[in-house]
Amino acid sequence: MDAIELLKHDHRMVEQLFRDYHAAASDTQRRGVVEILVRELSKHAALEELLVYPLARESIPDGDRLVDGHLAEHMDVKKTLLALDRLSSGDERTDALMAQLERETEEHVREEEDEFMPRLRDAVGQQALDELGRTLKEAKRTAPTRPHPHAPDQPPALALAGPVAALYDRVRDRLQGRPLT
């Protein structure tokens, strides 16, 4: 699967998680969906920042402007994810934060799929996208599972901070009984 298809697959999974949240029958089920969303969106954002956006900066004309806009959107999402991650099951703020997260991700996904991804595909070609897809799939297993809005969001500092954050996240996940990935 090439990188763009892999990222789109992540987008469809997140859309399904929002539907699951709305369909959940209890606070416990809703909290479970929130925890999965936090994990999956955190991994997705970290991998885009580490692997996809640097390639886009180099390859797409005006890539710096385009990537900077996506990084700003990521920051908004990470802040919302952090707020959600800090809540407990049944917290009355969850619905409002989930609605905010849904708006933020819908806008980001639309911009990525309508503008960013077609430009990246045109700029780098299929072989590079296939290689990036393999790298993303492998890196997903060790990516951070929690939001880190204060961590670096660009290499090289991200390459140093990411593995430390991922290890810390996985220890926290285990101690809190969250699903392991």
C-alpha cells in the first residue's frame, strides 16, 4: 500500500471511530472509543510530521507553506486530544471536546485529501510513495500513542523526541490498562 493510501485508510478509520462514539451506549464504551481515537490520531500525526511532511517540503513547490499550515492544524488537534486524554469516563466535557475534534479532523482530512495528497503524488511518484508506505507501516508500530503538543513537530528534533515519547506513552498505556499496539 502506498503512503497516500495508507494515510487515507487511517482517515477512514478515524471517521468510523467518530461514528462509533456517537453510537456508543454507555460512558464506558464512549471512553474506550476516545482512548482509541487518542492513540490512532497521535500515531498518525507523529508519522506525518516525521516522515511525510519533510518529503513534501522538499518535493512540492511551495511545500513549506503547505506543510506549515498542516502543522498548525496538527497542533490544534493535539491540544484537543490532550484535553480528551486527561478526562475520565463520564466527564461532561467529553461530548463538546469530541465535537471539536471531529470538526478539526474533518477539515484537516478534507484539505489533505483534496490538495496535499494529489500534489505529493504528482511531486514524488509511485516508487517513492510505495517506499514511504512501507516505512510508515513499520514505524506505526513504535510511534507515540499520546498527544505531545509541546514536543518538536519537525526533524531533526522530532526524530530525537519521538522515540522517547513513544516509550513513555507505551509504559503509561500498559499501566493504565489501555490497548497495546
